[in-house]
Amino acid sequence: MKKMIAIFMMLTTAISPLFRGLFFDLEASAFLAVLALLSFIYFIRKLTNKEDIFYNKWLLILGTLLVTAYCIAFITAVNPRKNLSILIQVTEYLVFSIVLYDYYHDKKEKLSLALMGPVVISAFINAIIGLEAITGAFRFLNDTLNNARVGGTLQYANTSAIYYMIAVIFSLTLMYLLDKPVYRVFLSGINTIILLAMLLTRSRGGYIVGFSAVLLYLIIKAKGFRLKSTGSFFCSAGPAFLIMQRVSALTATQNAITLTKLLLISFLATIFLAVIYEGVLLIILRAKIKLNLPKAFSLAVQISVVVLIIVSVFLLRNKIIALIPDNIINRFVKYNMLDNIRITFDIDALELISKNWLSGVGAGGWEVLYYSVQDSDYISRAVHNHFLEVFVDAGILGFLSFTSIVILSIYYMVKEVVKAEHLQKRIYLSGLFSGFAALVIHSTFDFDLSYVSIGLMFWVMIVLGTPESKHKIKLKSSLAAPLFIIISAALILVNGITAMAEYNAKKGLDLTVEKDYSAARSYYEEALRLDPYNYKYSFELSKLYSIFAYRSTSDEKATAWNEAALAMAERSTSQNPYLPENIRVLIRLYYDLDMPLEALEYAEKVVSYQPYYSQNYVLLARSYLEAAKHNLEMKNYDKAIELLEKCIEIEHPANIKPHSIFYNYQEDASTILDSIGTGERSY
């Protein structure tokens, strides 16, 4: 039973990238509920069998500290609901890793197979989906592309690139972990498709980090397998590289048949090359045995091959460059490290950290607060540096605990690679460390670990990298199992409710797109009933109620709907008070209900929260004007004059367009101010 649970957990982890990477709450909460259920059953079995639970001491301490950091973050969280969501994720990662460690701590080689095999197959499917989407023949796959960049089912090219390269490294590892020619040949064919998809992500960071990780893998691999692995890699890379330009040229052609033929040809060509390569290796091996060649000869051959590859690349560099699609070359030509927007993200994240370093601003804090520290108008829902994102979210404790987990894992893996005496262990540890290093490095300038699917794989690699006995502790089943059962039950409940709420919200969104607003309203109201603290649901309902107000046949009904919309908008804003989108909807509702003073209060707030967004200044100018008119009606001339002068004197950003209505509001304010006259001014 426990074996089946562990295997099913690994399969769930492997296939999770196929479900939009579990980036969105619907799929993420559903998968986390399944994993929590499996954990619950596992610990029930441990309790009934009176079996102790094993885990790594330092991972338990650091993981608990990370969970604690997100608990403390509630004190200063700007979006408590989002902080709860990430707290649930982090807790689930810890429980998930405990189950895997407990079952696999003395059978790591089986865990490596359970991880790497399914990940490679899943990445292969992912790559085919992403590549087929290029043609545009399958409209439902459009989300897997961004400007002709393959994003696969993760829908984001940069994370897809590093995911594909980890799969390639795992595939190279499996070739020699299983160590049978038929597996090596078949996996070479799979690798060429994954590599092709990776190349067409056009991810500069993915290329640099991914191919560096492959090089690291080839360097640290066990002696006797480096040259073999290098040959296997080039058997896959060659066909992928040769057809890359032709596949890229099929973008938006609707020609899926030609693309499929190219993929099949590439796959078969790789199989053919791999078979020849296996034959060459067999001949060399027999010659070596027959002639009893010294070790120095093998070393000389390896060095000669490396030199030959370098010289060949240098001599054929122009022809190689000619095979690369222009859009990939242009991305590198236009790249300027000094202008890299990610450096700006890091600087702004450090600005937020300097103000909230102790307990952070809660998960999701960056998403709503980065506007207030930016020096230019940009949109970024994530820091693009997971270490700094954790620091922003959970403060110094979160940052130190997460960073320590990563450092500890790297220490374990490096030490295990160096000390590995068994060949099989050295092989899987080399692949594990190279893949883990690639993910960690790439996560310093992208948001890969924001994907729950990548987060699960990250924690499996951490467990796989731990030593079998060092720092292993035994937790008494009578004490630990009931605690983990309670935690797992809570995770099932919360994730299950969240998944149901998100399902209703997804139905509501689909119906809104179809303009079936009445049905959409019912689904969103059900979502809000299930998850009353999710600001997104009340935000969407406020917009739907506004539509009903606009379509109402009587003023009385319109007012009632507008009031309902206002209540939802105020609720949404109270749950996430710094989100500009919420505030702008609220301001417009105040206009509709003739509440100019309330509109002005929030217009001033939204400008302070997001000073580089031009539309905020349009709302501010209108709010000053409407509030001034209201004060004139109330015969409060001094206040009206003050507001009109503020409207005229607004210091707006340079990106307001010359013909913007903003200037009309200022002209109206100036006209009214002139018409008041000297007598009223002195009043």
C-alpha cells in the first residue's frame, strides 16, 4: 500500500506540468488535494502499523522555519488570502517530502527512476504539444505560444526551457542508469524532440543555464561514461539543430502535417544515429579488450574527441549560425545586460525588503506593492528571483530558511557525488545535481518555482539528494503520525474547497466571455460562498453587477445593481487594499452613484500606490473636478477652489498622451475657476 502511494505521488508530480504547470489555482489546488489525500492515507498506515517515521533532521528544522515564516507574515500581510494559499503550498511541500523521504530513504536508486522516467515522458508529451502549437493549426493550443516562442503546457517559454533541459539531463542519466542499448537508442529519439522544443523557446537564460548544466553533467559523470554520454547528447542535438529553422518557418502556417513529418524524421534520424553510435562503441570496446589498451589511451581518445568537437565548431561556425532562426539570433543581438529589466525587478524588490525586512509583506505582496517603488512603468506579477520573492513575502526568516534548504541540498549532493563508490549511485547523483543546479540558478532570475509542478519536482530532488543515514532522525509514530494526519486532513479540506471555488470561478469566466452574464453571476456567487476571502471573486461580481446596472430598464433597478456592485468592489478592495485594478473599479462605481468625495479619496490613494500609470492621473483629475463641483453645489467655495487648483497643478507622468481626456478635465477646472470670480474667492 505504501509503495503504491509513493509511486502514485511520483506519477502525480511528473504529469503535473501538463496541467498548465499548476500555475493557476484551479489545477494547483486540485493536485495538492490529491497529494494531501495520499499523505493522509500514508500516515494512517504508519499509525495503524505502529511504524516510526524517518526524515532528515535539518530539512525538518528548516522546513518548519519556512512554514513559520509565512505564519508570521500574516501580521503584516497586505493580502492575507494569498499568504494563506502560499502557506498551504509550503506546508504541503514539507509533508510531501516527509512521505517520500520516509519511504525512499534506503532505496534512493528506485526514487531516481521513479522521478526521472515519468518526468522525461511527461516532458516529451509537453514538447510535442508546444511544437504542434507553432503552426497555429490547433487553436486550443494557442496559450502554449508567446510571439512564436514555445511555452509548452507551462505556457511560459523561460520556465519551459529549463524544464526541458532538466528532462534532457534526466534522460541522459537514465540511458546509463538502465544501461541497455535499446533504452539509450529510444531515449536519444525522445531527447531530440525535447531539445528541439527547448531551442524554440528562444529563452536566452534557458540556453545559457541549460547547456551549462549539460556541460556540468558531462564533466562530473562517472569515468567511462563521459565520452559515451557526450556522444549520446550529440546524437540527439544534431537532428534537432538541423531542422530547427525549418520547424520555426512553419510558425502560423496551419501546416501541422509537415511539422509532424519533420518531428518524425528527426526522431527516426536520431534513432538511426544512436544505433550507429552504439555499434561504434561496441567495436571500440571489443578492440580495447582484444588489444588490452592502457588507460592513457582512453584518456587520449577523450581529449582528442573534445578537441575535435571544438575545432569543428570553430571551423564550421558560419554554417552553424546559418542554421539558427533569425528570431533567436536577434534576441541575443538585442540583449543588453545593463538594460535587463530583471535587474530593475531585483532593485525594486530590495527596496520593498528594506522597508519590510523583518516579517515581509505576505505572499502576493510584490504583486500589489511593486508599483509604489518602481521608477518606470512596467508590469511584473513576480520578482523573477525566487530567493528575493521569499524575502519580500516572508521576511528575513523565510529568506534564511529557504536559502539554507538550497545550500544544504547542494552540500549534500556535492558530497554524495564525490563520495559515491557505486557506479549507479554516481550516475544518478550526477544527473540530479546538474538538474537541481540548473533549476536553482535559473530561479535567481525567473519565477520557475512559482509553478507548483516545478516546486514539487524541486522538493523531490531535495529528498533524492539527502544522504541515506546522515542526519536521519526517527519520529515516534504515536506522536508524529497523528500530527501529520491532522495536517494532511486540513490540507485536503482547504485545497478541496479552493478547487471547487476555482472551478466555479472558471465556469463564471467562460460564461462571461460568452456574454451569458446571468449564468456567470451564479457561478461567481457560488465561488464566493465557498471562498469568501478571495478578493478576485468579489471583484468579478462587482463588474458583473455593473453590467446589470447598465442594462437595467429602470433607474431604480440600475441604482440597486450599482449599489450591489459597490458593495462587492468595497469588499474586494478591503481584502486586497493596495491593488490598483480594484481601486479603479471602485472609483468608477463611486462616480456612477454620485459619490465624488469617496471617489477622490481612492483616486489619491491609487496615484500614491501606482505613480507611473497614466490612467490613474486621469481618474485623479476627474475626481478633483467632480469633488469641486460637489463643493460648489454645497456653497463651499474655498474647498472647491482648492480642489480645482489641485486639478490644474497635477504633476503627471510623461506617458500621458497629448490628446488624453486628462487635459480636458484640467481645462474644465480652469474654466470653472475663472468663472467663480474674485468675490467668491474671498468668501
